[in-house]
Amino acid sequence: MKAYLTAALLLLPVSAQAQEGLFQKQLTLSAAEAALRTPPPSDPAALIETLRFQVVEASNLERARVGLPPLTSDPVLDQAAARYSRKMRDLMFFDHVAPDGETFEQRLPPDEKWRFQALGENLWSGQGALDWQSTYISTQAAANWVESPGHRENLFNPEYTLAGVGTAVRGDVIYITMLYGTPTADPQTAILQRDFGDPPSDLTGFIASLEQNLTVALNTERARLGLPPLRSEPLLAQTSRTHAQTALYSGTASAGVLDDVFRRDPSRTGRLAAGFWKGSGALIWQAEKVAMDVIERWLKGQTGLDALDPGFGEVGFGIASDGSSLQVTVVFGEAHRTTFN
């Protein structure tokens, strides 16, 4: 009778990924030896709960041997590890990439990733005539990880201080996932990133989307009052963009944008009005939400009165961003056919 013990590695720091092939170990037992071993439980619930703690304890014994501090159990990592072990059991696979395409980067829920600046993962699976006592399984898993260079690198990484363990059982097969984590060094910044997100990599596309959302939002307010929609006008838009760029880097917005409209097109007549908005810091980098915030602020002041002025029929938006701040300039004008090109 034979017992099979297998393990695999995924080491994934924040900036790099390293993966090692399957580490497999086969044990051959006599019938007498196998008979002395505890059989698989009919209901593995108690074993699964016990292993959640004992695998961490066995791992900490191995860490202590090399002078490392113990890992502390973390409930978020526990839940993620348990979910993935159940997936391996249900889909009958053993790998860091699931058949449905889930990768290690998707192991944690998006709203929990902010808590960790680095994560690692070790997997272990055993099948056959194992000794199904929790102490044996936890000790065997930790010992096998020490034998494998890549797994040992995760287990003995001094930067990992948190861990989570999840186990699943199918017949005489057991799956264990152990996640390792380094807490976020700056939780306050991480929470802001979680709530507000990072600036978009495609700022040009974001700005175009924001212009469109601003136009829609303003015209929605005008329609509510029975006013005709504002039409985007090229001269007003180009002049606004120039002033938005200047205001972003100078830190000041100026109504001189209106003088520039007439300078660029001396034949232009009629009233003009301008509005400004600047956001920085904890921005929600979603075009629709930014547009709603801008319009809400404008409607409380003179810019709102101009936006809803029935005499204005044209609009031009200028938006500039350096990836951390946003500057928005808007110019309203009476309907006019410009000679600008």
C-alpha cells in the first residue's frame, strides 16, 4: 500500500513572480504500517478546523529553528485560503492557477488587498494511506515545505508576519492552502487607495470620458428646467484646455480665459462666462463620479447660474491632470458661428 504526498509553490512578492514545479514525494508503506494509521474521517469538519491552527503552529516550529519570529493567524487570509482549498477539492485540481482562470492575484477579495503589501502562497496535498491525525498532517506539510527550496523561501521569509490556512477533504485526498502576508506599512494611504482607487493609466481616455460626462450632466440639469442642451464649441474647448493646463501647474485659475476667446476670434460677439474646479488628494478616479461632484459644486454657485442660463447655448471644457490632481475649466457662450480653425 502506498501513500502519496505532494506539494507545490507559488512565491509572489509585490514586484515579481517566481514559480517552482511540482514537488512530489512518494511513501511506500507495508500493510501492517498502513493499518496502524488513522483513516480519513467520515466528517472532516473537526479536522479542518484543527488544522487551521496546527499548520501555523507546525510552521512556527520550523521558523523557530532558524531564528525567525512566529507567524500570527489572520482571519482574512484564513478565509481566502479555505475558499481556495475548497475550489481545488471541488474542481479536482492541484495548482496555483485554477481551471476557471483564477490566479494568485485574485486570491483575496479586492476590498481586502489593501491590508497587505506582500503575499505568498504554499500548497500541500496528500492522498492514500496517510495518518489522518491532525498533528501528523500539519507536521508533514510543514516538513515537506522545508524540503522544497521554493516553499522554504515562503515559509522562512522574515517579512511575512501573518498567515492563513484553509483545508478541504475529498475522500482520501486532502488539500491545504497556506497564505503568508506582510501587513501594509502605511494603512492610512492604503485605505485611501482602497476607497478611491489609483489614477487611470490612460489619462487621455479618462479626460475624454470626463468631458463627455460633464456635458451629459449639465444638459440633464438644463433639460430638467426645459432648457435646450449646450453644444460643444471647438474654440471654447481649446481655450479652456489651455487655461486648465496653466492653472494646474500655476495653482491659480483666471477669468482671463474669456479675453483669450475674443483674442483668438475677434469676430466673436455675445456674452461669455467661465467656471473652474480643482481636485487633488483622495479623488475617486471614475469619470462619472468626478463629473457628478464637479456639477454639484458648480450648481451651488455662480457657475451653476451660468450653466442654467437660457441665453447660453455653447460650452467648452478644458481638463488637465498630472496624475494626482485634476483641473477643470468651463466656458459658456451665447450661440455663435465662429471663424476659428
